[in-house]
Amino acid sequence: MSVRVRFAPSPTGYLHIGGARTALFNWLYARHTDGTFVLRVEDTDDARNTREAVDVILDGLRWLGLDWDEGPVSGDAMQQSRGENGPYFQSQRGDIYQRRIQELLDNDLAYDHEGAIKFRMTREPVTIPDLVAGNVVRKLTDREEADPDFVIVRSDGKPVFHLVNVVDDIEMDITHVIRGEDHLSNTSKHIELFKAFGEEPPKFAHIPLILNNDGSKMSKRDTGASMTAYKEGGYLPSAVLNYLSLLGWSPKDDTELMPLTELIKRFDMDGVQRANARFDMAKLDWLNFEHIRSLKQEAFKTQAIAQLQAAGIDTAARDDDYTNAALALCTDKIKNLNDIAGYIGFFFLDAVEIDAEAAEQALTPENRPHLAALREAYAGLAKFNADSLQGALKSTAAALEVKNKFLVMPARVACTGSKVGPSLYHLMELLGEAEVLKRFDAALTAM
């Protein structure tokens, strides 16, 4: 039988980094083996589940590019427009669960108990064959020795997680259950339910937990816990996928930077590690920088234009040659997509807003004569290109008997509004003589 895996989130909040990593491992294994990736929403808890939370999860998966292969045909117009089936929703599968519950009751494998229904659990230790943890023997605890049976239907008639999880895995022919290690304690119950239904349990793989960098358990409020933070925080999906893949899995060499095609080729369960993973924001930032650097020109342009527009900067008035030249000046410089507007946005503005701290340091009364002298030098240039601009600045500094920096920083702040940005001489060449002199004049007036 071909590999069939599933991701089964509960829509009670947002897409947690642990959930996204679980989805990724399942998706990668399905793609690596030419298998099937099933998306199943565990939404039987009416009191906690919301449609908004479902949308957050689905949007997060779409942003990451983790497309699912199977689900009932949706009546949702938005999903149909994307060519999507599904996902499965447990809230729509009540008849299936009732049939399976009756099967257990008929075979005396479950029984009524104070308005609820309990499953007759084995009194013997259960061995859990696990692809990551090895054989795990689950013995009865002191609390369970008297009564190891557990509830599968609550007194309000709602089936519980243990039952619907197993029933769906059976009905969907799931071959591998890849999920977080925190579910390992539940697995003995699930194995016995599979046996009660006369089914061979799937292969289990409980992947390590994700901890904070200091080794503490990651909570919902910790940095990096929510996938929404990455989507809004200037990260490329490819970088996030690359980073998540390394949280508990290794390609068995020192390779860390991998495009998605390579991840699919390399990923296998043998590489999943037993030890808990630690979240390292510095490594994610490095990977994001490398993935941005590796973007092809048009892909980077698309990302950059979107970032500029989101910042309220209109690029439409500039021709493609100008825009492409501006983008070329930030190649190998941008570490985060959210930095783009601040780094090159000044190219597309009629007037720059000068950062207060930068003005305080660079546009001082003491520096006014320096900037004024540079303005006059630039106004008389025969050629307004990077080489001539650099030469004129050095000559002016020498004539004023000051270091170059006393002209470089005022010129940069006057042109860009900031102390950081692309190469000064190249950015002034692109802005052009008239625009540079106009910005110098505005800064001189303000000094």
C-alpha cells in the first residue's frame, strides 16, 4: 500500500510552530514517497472551535505551500477557485462515528457508564512500535490499575479525540501517523482501539518537541510560536520551511541551506532525531537571508514591490529600468523582506522623511558647511556617476581638511533619510543630479 499520512489540527487558536512542523514532516514524507497527504480538521469541540481559527490554519498551510491531496469536494467558493478538495471536517462525520461506536457496543468492547460510553481497555502492558522512539512499553499506572477503561463518548453524546482519531485513520487508510511526542502517551489507547476494530495499526512516528533556546517548553506567547508572526514578519515561506525541517530532522550531513526540492529528495523518517529540538531565531534569520539572496530577479522584484506597496510607497511612476536598478542596489543586503521599504523606499519618494536620530548625528550646524561645499562640488560635475561623485567628495573633504565621513554621513542622510542604505555613490547616481541637489537643499534648509 502506498504511503498515506495526515495532518489533523484542532482549530482552537492559531497555527503553532509545532503544528506547522508536524504538517511539514507529513507533507515531506508524502512527497518523498509519492504518497498522499490528507488534511483533517478535528473540530468536534463546539465550545472551542471557530471558523476563524480554521481559516488561520488553512491560510498558514497555503502560505507555506503545503498543499493537501484529498478531502470531500467543498462547497466553499474560495476553495473551489483554488482547485482544492476538502479538508475533511470531523464535525461532518458524525454518522461514521456512531456506526463505529455501535460496533464496539455490539461486540461488548464498550459499555454505558454514567451516561457516557467507556472502552474496555486491556489490562496488559502495550508495546508501541515507533519509528523514532523505538519500542515503547506503556504499562498501567497506579491510577489505571483499578480501572484502565477510558471514555470514548462523553455524557453529552460527543465522541472524544481518542475514538474519532482512530476511526478517521481507519476510514482514510492512513499508513503512517507522524505527530508530536506529546501524543505518545495516548498511543497505547489508540493501538487497542485499532485492534478492537480488527485493524492493523498504522506505523507511528512521534517527532521531538520544539523547545525555546533555553530548553524551556515553548508556550503560545513565546517568540516564534505563531506562524502568523513569520508571515507578517518578513520571512520567505521557503526559509521557514527550510528551518522547520531542521527542527528534529537531519539530512545526515552538515547541510543546512536547502531548497524545497532538495528537502523532498532527502527527507525520510530515518533522519528524524530523538532529542527535542531547540528554537534558534538567529539560524532562522540566517536562512531567511540566504533564501532571499537566492531568489531570481523577477521573484525578488515581486516581493520587493509588494513590500513597498504595503508601506504606502508607489513605484508605478518609475520605469522598469529605474526600479530594477534600485533593486539591484540591495542585492545581497536584505536579510528580511520587511527591511526593503526602509532600505530603498527613498528612491520612489518625492521627498524623504529624515530619521530624527540620523538628523541629530549627521545634519548638525557643524556639518552644514561640509554639506554645502559638497553640494557646490556636485553641481559643477561634468559627469554625475559613482566614480566622479566619489572623487568629488574626497577632493572636497581634503579641501575642507576633514575626514571623508564628515561628508559621507550628511550626504547619505540628506538623500535617504537614514544612516544605512545602499552604496552612497551608486544611489546618488541613480537618483540623478537634480534630485540629489534638491535633497541636499532641503537638508541644508533644515539644518
